[in-house]
Amino acid sequence: MSTPSLELWNAAANTPFSPIIGKSLHSPVAFLLLAIGAILTIVFSINKSLALTPVIAIPASIAFGSVISRSPRHSHIILTVANRIGSVYALAAGGVYV
Amino acid sequence: MRSSNSRVSLLATLLLAASHLGSSLNIPQVYKNTNLLRTIDASKAYVKETIAVIIENTSDKPQTEYYLPLSVPGSSAVSYVECKDKKESTPCTAEAVDDTTDYPLRYYKITLPKTLQPKDQITLSITAGITGALTPVPAIIGQSDKQFLSYTGAKFVPNPYFTEKQKTKFRAANGEIPDYTVFEQTEKSGYIVTYGPYDNVEPWKTDAQVDEFTIRFEFTNPIIFMEKMERDIEVSHWGNNLAIEERYWMTNNGAKLKEQFSRLSWATTSYYNPPTAAIKSLLFPLRVGSKDAYYTDEVGNVSTSKFRSDSREAILDIKPRFPIFGGWNYSFVVGWNNDLPAYLRHGKGDEYILKVPLLQGPSQSTSYGKVEVRIILPEGATNVKYDSPIVIHKEERFLHKTFMDTLGRTTIKLTIDNVVDELKNRDIIVTYDYSTISALRKPLVVLASVFSLYIVTAVLGRIDLSIGK
């Protein structure tokens, strides 16, 4: 097995990992996307037309999917609380480790 | 019948002797040690033995391998051996020889940093960490008594080559050394006991009588021993986070308590903070930028901890629920987060390079029976390679399933036995490939499941379940 070395690390000095969204923005972005998802879900639940799926259901799904991935990292305690509040929030908090 | 039995036993003895001879190490006499200085540092909870030796090639052929034995009697064991050319600081490799016939010696084959020509000399500095070599004497002490440890070693440094001049220095934790063996040329100065110099010491012979010295010295500090430590290093690209969690099973290998623990006596003396053989607190110096530290045990969160993190340092100071005296056990968990960019870099293409400390642990001198480090990479990471700063005894690769995983996260588990804290804060470098498609797996899975839910509700909503007109 070839082993990577310190040179490889040093060679990549100019390209540190850059996240799409910084840690401080996790919560607001997650909240915004979750809110969009919730509103679109309500709209869709009022008028469950198949014609509306591309307009409402898909953006809502994307919002939910993104929320889970961009949610903040919480400790176990918050996660436990979140689990009790509701499954959606739990998913958001669980997204921590994604 | 009797003669048949005795013949069998004689044959067995001969076979045993033959097998013994066959496996014993045959070291060619190609060197002499011009000068050898052994320093035994017992100021920590384990022994650090340093051998500085000038070796000369006395053969007529160039040599590259030098054999060095370390004495590990009873329950003591070698944790690590490191070697370098003392003048040029060039590292050389030390490899354990698979031969235990010469008890209590454990031989190491040292590959010299350069080929040693006939009559040439080289100065080697060999450092070894040895655990289990210190015994509390007396084995039972009072709650506020001083603790004394005892060390026994050979007067002459075990070495398979002729040594022109050798000396042993024993460094105790402080100047209080009530007992030590006195030979000719023995000197005690402060906290150091010196044996030698001794001239023209013959090569070590297994059967020869060995002169041993015993030193008993004060060590009123806990002997912290982690029977097991599990360390998780979890990388999250989406979360921009490096999460580290350490689970410890700790014990104090110091002298046991003579009587029952007195809480009153403990509370009254703790005001003037006397030296104690109990573990009162542990200080974890973390890397700068560490945050969200937590300290829990089986009961739950332990509030007696302090965490300070600023631009210069990050220190987690924990106080267990009770002082841990000799023979007492305590298990606990500590964890913290770091921002990922300081530890992860993007290489060529989909390659990522991770550089994290393999071991951290408390600042107090500590030894570990078994360490298991799990490096949990993102789900879908492939082609994982690593470069470890210390010898790994066992490696496992598997998928670790946790929140929102479909396949499971790529994980490598590295097991290291008998570790001392001298080896901490060294970085392991891990490289892996992680494509954008793999990164999008989680949101896409959630998207698909939520969207299918909408479709199902839309379809179900169109079913006319009303009773006929």
C-alpha cells in the first residue's frame, strides 16, 4: 500500500477545504429552507393536484433535503430535545453528522 | 516400563533444548561500544529509557544492523522504541525481533541510518518507553501518605557487544530517594543516582549471574493508566466539522488505600492542595480553535469541568466526580469540535487530505493498555490510505452507520497496544477520494423520499371514497 506523506499535505496548502456554507450560517439557512418547505407543503396539502407537483412538491422536497444536510451541529442534549419536539427538527439536528 | 518413561522424558528434554537453541538469537560480534550512557527517567508514570552509545565496527565488512536488548521482566512491556543518529539527527528504524527465548530481554534490530564501514564509529540515541516497570512500595498507603515507587534494573546495561565504558543514570521524580542499591562507583546527586562508569564490560550472557540495583523513590502523583481508550475522529464535509470524541476506561495503578476513604479528611486537606497519589483532575490541552467541549460519564453530564478556548490555546480541565485512588476505576467521555478547513485540504481531482492528531489525551503522564482510533470519513469516500506516525498493531475497515446514512460511512479502525503519552500529538495523514455525486447522496435520498410522499398523497387524494349519490 502506497502511503501518502507530508509532502502531499504541503502541496495542497493553497487549497484548504472550503465549505458551501460556513458554520455560523447553518441555522439561518436551515430555518429558511425548512420554512419554505413547510409553506409549500401546506400549499400542496390544500390543493393536492398532480399538476402542481413540479411547481410546489419538487421545490419543497429540495428544501427539505437541503435542510437536513445544512443543519447545524448540536450536542446530544439538543438532539434528544429535538427528537421530542418532532421528527422534522430531529432530522435537522441529526444532519449534524452528515 | 520405567526405563521407557525416562527415555521419553530425556528425548523431550533434548528436543526442547534443541528447539531453544534453534530459536535463540545468534548475534555476530561485529561491534564494540566505545561509550554507552543509559538514562532511566522515572519522573513520569512509566519509564523512559534513553541509551546514547558510540558504536564502532570492529569487523572487516561494512555493517548496517545493530542489535539492542531491553530488559522487560514480569508484567513490564516495551511501548515504543525510537532511534536516531545523535550527531546528525537522522532517524533510523528499530524493529522488534521475534525471539523471546532470552528472557527477560526483548531484542530490537536497529537499521543504522548509514552503512558503517570497518573502524568507523557512529553515535546512536535510542529511546524506549517501558510500562509496568514501576511498583508501589509499600503497596498500601494512607489517604494522605506519600507514595513510593520501586524500580529494579541490571547494574550493567544488557548489551550483546563488548563495552569499553558504560554508565547508568537513574532520574527520580524528586530528591527523596530513601533506598538505593550501592555498588562500587555509585553516586547520588539530587534526584539522580549514577552507577558507573564501568570499564570493559563483557557482552551479556543469559546464564551469567546478573547484578541488579533497586531504587525506591518518592512519587506522590497518580499513576494514570487507561485500560482502554476509544477515539473517534469524524469528518463532516456538509457540516464543515471535525468531531472528536474520546471514551476512557481509567484506573490508578498507584498504591492502594490502607483504610476506607474519608471524605472529611479529603475535604479538609484539599484547601491547601497537598500532593496526592489520587487523580483529582485531568487537563486536556486541545488544538487551538477547538470548541463545544463536553464531559460526560455513565451518569450523564459532569458539571465540574472548565473549558477555555481563545486564539492562543484551548484547554479542557475536568474533575471526576470523586478522587481516584490506587486501584480505583472511572470511565468517562470527552469530546469537542473543530472547524474542518484547518485539518482538511483538497488535493488533485476528488482527492482530500486529512491531517489530524492520532492521539491527544491529558497532559498528566499517562499510559494506555489499548487504544482504538476510528477515523470516520464521509459516506461514499473511497481509496482511503493513511500514513501513521506510530506503529499500528491492527487495522480494520468497515462502514459505520449513523444518522441519515444509506450505505454507511467509510471507516478505518486502528488498534494500538501499550501506548505511552510520549507518542501523543503526532499527526496521522489520511487521503481519500470523495466525489460530488457521493456528497449529494444524502440530500438526494431525502429529496426522493419526501417527493414520493407528496406524489402518494396527491394520488391518494384523487381517489373518490364518497358513498354513491
